[in-house]
Amino acid sequence: MAQQDRAIRTRRTILEAAARVFGERGYASATVEEILNRAGVTRGALYFHFSSKEEVALGVLEAQLPVDRLPERASKLQKLVDHGMLMAHRLQHDPLVQAGVSLALDQGARELDRDGAFRAWTEHMEQILTEARAQGELLPHVDVAETAEFLNGAFAGVQAMSQANCNRADLGRRVSVLLRHVLPSISTPAMLAALDLSPDRGERVFEEYRANTQEPVTAATRS
């Protein structure tokens, strides 16, 4: 068990170092040597976990994937809101998640499957919206696939604007505004009135998740 814990910590250290290097230099200019130096690990340790720079980058990309085991909600639209607000909180506080989003938007990382994270988020939101429809929370005209794709793209744009303006300091507020504009077009009025769209919702969901799991909210710890 101690050896397994050490391996998990080493993998996390490598990913965090790679996140900083990719964030500073971009994928194309980053080198394995720089990642090794920043992580303070041997080449053998890195290649025990990853076979190439591309695999390290894919590990960083995975850090932004939807978190498993969030507290369950009676309202599926609240669950949708919670995932979006939690992602905003993670983007403000977790360099690994920040780097994952930066890699997904890095036009110089053409050999990476940068669309994988977008597909995962879209499929995740589509599933939640399908559950919301089954519970009668959506208006009749809503196309769940189109809505999921739109929300994913809109979030990407909002977070990029927030990063450019203030290093994402106001991201919770911006995502709250986004949801307050979008949800009235898909939610039944009764359900809309019950939703918590507060800008600090992501922080509160994060604390609830951490209290329930005692694990950091990152995909890296689930690998």
C-alpha cells in the first residue's frame, strides 16, 4: 500500500510539473527534460508512468474531466449547475486543471486528441440533461445534444475571457451569469426558481465533495 501511495504521489508530481511547463512554454516547445527537472524525478520514474511527452500531456488533459461521485441531487439541473460551478472553482485553484484546459485550447498541440476532453464534457452534460428530461425538468422543445454542446462551448469561451481579463478571479460570477441567461430557455419555471446559481456555488460544492471523499478533486488521483 505504501508503494502504491508513493507511485500515486510521483505520478501527481510529474503531472503538476508538466502542467507548469506546458502552461509556460506550450506543448510544442516543452521538453521531457524540462518536465523532469521541474518534477525532480528520474527519467525512469517518468517512463514508469508515461511512455512519452504526448502521454504526459494526455494525463494533464484528463485532469479537467468531470469529477466522479459528486453529491447526488434530487434535481438533475442542479447537478448540471454544480458540475459547471465546480469546474469554475477548480480552474481558479488547481494548476493541473488550468493546464488541462490550456492544452485543450493549444493550437500548437495538433498531435494530441485535444477534442477528447470536450467530447467527455459534452457527453457528461448530455447524460445529465437526459436525466433532467426524464424527471420533467426541461421544456418540451429542448434538444439535449445541442444544449450540451452549446453549454460546453459557451463555458470554454467564458473561462478564456475571464483568464484574459483577470486570471479567472471572476470566473464564478461569469459562469453564474452564463447559467442565468441559458437556463430560462431550457428549464421549467418551477425548477428554475429552485436552482442555486450563486457565484460561490462551486466552492461550496467543492467543500461538500472533499468532506465526503477526503480526496483532492482531480482526475489525476483517479488513475
